[in-house]
Amino acid sequence: MTSHAPIPPRSRAAFWTAACVIVQTLWTSAAPAMSYAWYAHAWHIGNTTISAIFAAYPVVVALTLLGLGGMSDAIGRRTTLLLGLAASIAGVASFALAQSVVALFVGRLFMGLGVGLAAGPASAALLDHAPAGDRSFASAINTCAQAFGLAAAAIAGGALIEYAPDPAHGTFRLLLLLLAALFAACWVCLPRTERVVSTPTKLRTARLSRTTRAIALRAAPPVMSAFIVGTVMLSLGAQIARELVHSQNMLVNGVVIASFAIVWGVTSLVAKGAHRHRAIRAGSTAACASMLLLAVAAQVHSLLFLILSVVAAGVGYALLFLSGLALVSEHIDDQHKALSLSLLYFAGYAMQGMTALALGMAASHVGLREAVTYGAMAISVLCALTGFTAGPLATAAGDNAPRQPDDRRAA
């Protein structure tokens, strides 16, 4: 790993605290992933309802990013992150006490609000406190932190559902304790006084410069493709393993899903310096292969093909997300970091919500196997299109070029 100049302890603490906040955004997002199959079986919930519960989260995240994406640029990272963590604590508490589907919906709404408030500012805080100002390193830590959060959610959730005395609530009680500790860490470690710019709290792309806005829009396709692939694994992964592959042990299923995150994290570290449009093409190829393998796994009920699909998905997600994030981070307007990153996350979460709803409705009408098979084939086509346009996209965005002074003029 590249060596970096020493940084002040306070800045180092702020950097790693922000990384922990990113860990919790994915852990909070994925915490119910292993529980969906349990809810469906124990509470007799249909696929449409399960998908609606899942989709409520990215929809709220997207709306929060749309309305409040630039908040931390205006009122400070620390205040915004504390508000986001408080909302996540409320959402996780709702799951920890849930006795009905209504409580699950309420929990997902608060989780979405919390992650929507925290995702952009936490990524911006990583850039603020990156060692030696190394944005490529900060982007790699960002993706690795997300991967760790997802892996922890899948393994802890699978183990507690399979072996804990209270499978519906155990994983959320553990997460609630971790969130409370993280809230305290943010209170202590994040700077109380930050330079505040005169940015309205609403996310309005017209307030970004023409150059920054164009880069964000061109970086969106690989991020959206990554989120689509991730949606399949998170919203239906446990149900696919249980109902189509007939793997009944939830810890085993959690480890399979966690391997998606582990591969994603390792790939992010290895590929952090890769040429952007080549990485997007390679990621698109891996994502296509993943979806085709998933279709085969659903048809022949093969755990081996499911594992291969999950591994390929991890590679594809890492390359696509890391490339899109880096295209924005390396050319970003310093005064609108959170605003620009929130725009990118908005595109991904909006696509995640639509994908989850579409797959859930299809599973209710034609069955889970057919929905997974045809949905995976359609997603593979979208990923192929992302790879096909990678060259023009990256060239237009100034792939691997030094960051230029921002054009302050509003379009």
C-alpha cells in the first residue's frame, strides 16, 4: 500500500471515524437481508411485501439525498452525521422491537433517512481528512468500509437467526449497541468547527458547476449498475439460497452472501489505481457473468453456481462502484463534496429501489425462479451496455487526468 505523510492524530481519528460511519451505512442497510427469508416463512409474508419493505429503504435514501444532499456542506459534517446516526438508531430500534409488518416498514423508513443523511457526508469527511490528500486512497477505504459492513451484517445476521433464541430481533439489538457506540465516537472525534460554505441544503444540480455536474452524470451508470447487482444479492439472496438452492442453514447462507462483500473489498484494494474505463469494462463483464451464473443456479438448484455468481458479483460491484466514485472524487469541487457525492448515491439508491420492486412483483406473479432467471438476464444486458459505453464515458470525464480548477459558472 502506498505510504502517506504523517497526519495529525485528530485528523486521523476523524478519518477512521468517518470510515466507521460508512461501515454502519451498509451494515444498517443489509441488517434485515438475512431476516427476510425468516419473516417470509415465520410471518407468512409474500414476495411483494418483502420487496416493498426492502424497497422502502432505498426510496427514502434517494429522497433524502435529493432534498438534503448538501446539508453537511452548509451546517458541517459532524452535525449532519449525528442526525443521520440518530435516525438510524430509531430505525434499528423499530426492528429490534418489531412484532408486525408495520414496524418493519417504519424501521426501514428511519434507516433510509439515517443512511441518506450520513452516506454523502461520511464520504466527504474521508476526503476532508485523507492522508496527504490522497483521494484514491480515500475512495478505496470507502468501498472497503462498505464491504466490511455488508459482510458483518450477513454473517452476524445468519448466525443469530440460525442459533440465537430470538431470531427476529437478535441481530438488530447487536447493531443498536454498535450504533450507540458510533454516535459517541462521532460526538468526540469529529471536528466541532468546520468551514461552512453558503450552500443551500437542497440538492440542486444547477448549483454545481457545469464541469462537476457533467462528471457526476457520466459516473452514474457504473454506480447504478453496481447497485442493481447488489440489490439482487441483498433483497433476494437469502431467499434464493433457501428456496431455489435448498440451503437451509442461515449461517451458511450468510457466509455465501458475505463472500460477495469480501471479494468486493479485496478487489477494491487491488484495483484502486486501475485505469477507470478499463475497470468499468472489466466490472461490467464480471457483473454480466454473475447474473448469468445466478440464472443457472436458480434453474439447476446449484449452490456451487450460486457461490460462483456471488464471487463474480463482488468483483463486478467493486470495479463498477470504485470507478464511478473515483471519477467524481478526483474531479470534485472542494466546496461541494457532499453535494456531488450525494448526487452519485442518489442515482444508485433510486435504481436499487426500482429494481427491488420490479423483482418482488415479478416473483409474486411468475414465481421466484422465473423472476430471478429473467431478471438476471435483463440485468446482464444493462451491465453490458455500461461496459460498452465505458470508453466515451471515461474520456469525457477526464479519466485519470489531474483534477482541474472548477468552473464556477452555473449553467
